[in-house]
Amino acid sequence: MMLKKQNYEFVLHTLAPVHIGSGVKATSKEFIQENGEYYFPEMDKLYLFLEKNYPESLPAFEQYLLDSGSKTNKRKSRLIDFLNDQRIKKRDFGGFKIKQNNLVKNLGEVSLFIRDGLGNRYIPGSSLKGAIRTILESEYFRGKQIPWGAKSGRQFDDIFNNIRVSDSSSIEEMNFSIVQRWNHAKGKDPKRMNIYREALLPEQDVVFNISVIGEEAIFLMDNLENMAEKHYLFYKEFFLDKGFDKKYIQDNTEASIYLGAGSGIWTKTNIRQMNKEKIDRIQMKNKMKNQGVMKLTKYPTNIISKIVKTKDFYEMGKCNFEVKKKS
């Protein structure tokens, strides 16, 4: 029997900065901060430029790359200072630029956003599908055993294989900045952490195509918004309402979903399956006190913004979404 198929458009709307990591990190040796931007040149192109035009600077450049810098000589670890020392004004060495976030202090190592083979930023369908799976496991499956992959001697029946999420299209460079992690512990003011991420900015729309096969998968997508709203209420009761200052909890505009790194372990866990033993195990593994801290970040925002309660503070990775059935 031919299974019914249905296509959907999934519109992700960022309410906070979102970071999908590539696994690549850049240090202060690899970027230039000036003119309101961070410039990340291709270091091999810079080397070739020096070799051709400033051969006398090559020994100093090689020493610069080897030198880790120190607290007594921070200039050794900054690319801008090396170029100025060598009186090199050129800045065209390939690479990319990111707008500066004036709320970031003492920028160090930066985790970069994922890129495709052409260097364009995008959100993999697998990242979104993982976040959708968390919602469905919590609200639809709960204690039910979920088919996952092929099993010997059994007919292949994997409901999540029947929900296929495309990668997003390329996202423009202008929609990114670098944000810093802040931890908000209960009863305390948020604390700045030495963790920096290249992130997609708040109030951006990213579109995905989702194709599903079979009646159950269609039902799940048709009801995903409703289940996401219920899942958020449970997450809020389970974590956000446990003593955190409500002025850091953002309101939703549509169904909510948390995406990417830095949003906190409870946004990626089937918390309806949590009992005291499981929570204790997670707390021990992650060296948590109680259920941990809220993961926040900062980005300059208009004081009349409707998506933040406390100016400049966001819940890292928080998004809303809408699912539209295609004819």
C-alpha cells in the first residue's frame, strides 16, 4: 500500500542568538578587531602576502604564530598589533567579517557557526530535527518505546525516518555577530563567562522544508505547534520557574523551540522521563548544583523591544516557529 505523503514549510523565528557549531574555533591570533567588525582573514593568504611583499616580516610572523602570548604582553597574541608593528595596512586576505557586539568584553577564542563547502552559513536539517525529536519524545511518545533504526528479524519501522528535514538555505553574513555566554544562578545576578560564539541574531527568519511519510508522521507535524507549546509549559515548570528571576525569561510569540549550543541540557532532554535518579546522574556528570543555571547571552537591543524583558539579555538558542502545510 502506498503511504500518504505531505510536505511542510517550517519557519524558524529566532528570539535570541542561536549558535550551531562547526567544531572550528578561532583565537585572537586569527582575527582583527577594528572599524566595528571582527575580520577573520585566511592565514595562509596572509602568509603568502608577507612572503611576496614583506619577506623581512616572515620571521616575526612565524614567531608570532608560535608565541602564545602572556599576561604581561597581551599584544603578542593580537593579530592587529602584529600588523601595526610591521606597518601593514592591507586587510584583503580572504576570509570573512562579523559585526562587532559592543557588549562582548575581552574577546578570546571564538566558536564559529557551521558553514557549507562554499563557506556559507546555514542550519543543518539534522540540528532542527533533533530539536523537533525532543518535543515529540516529551509530548507524544512519553513512556512509549520509540522505534529507532533497523532491528534484526523485524520490519523496518522508524517514525523519525519518516520525518525528513532539509538543510536551511544560506544565511547572510550580515545576520551574525559574536555573543558571550552569561550564567544566571538562582538568587544571583548573571555572571559573564569566558565563552564566545558566532551566532545568528535575534528576530531572523530561517525556512526549512519538511517532507513526511505515513499517517502518524503527518499527525505529528500537523500537531507539532500544539505539542511544542505544551512541552514549553512543562519545561518552564520543570526548570525556569525553579527560582530564576523571571525578568530573564523571554515570552513566546508562537510555538517555542530551543536550538543549538548554549541553551542548556534540559532543552535537549526528554524531561518528562526524568526521575530523581536520572536527574542526580546528570547533575553529577555535569557538576551541577541543583538543576544548574540559566544559559543567557547579551546582544544590544532596542529598549522597546517586545522580545526581551531585561534590556540586552536573551535566553541562548530560544526560537519560535510556525509549520505551514503545502498543497
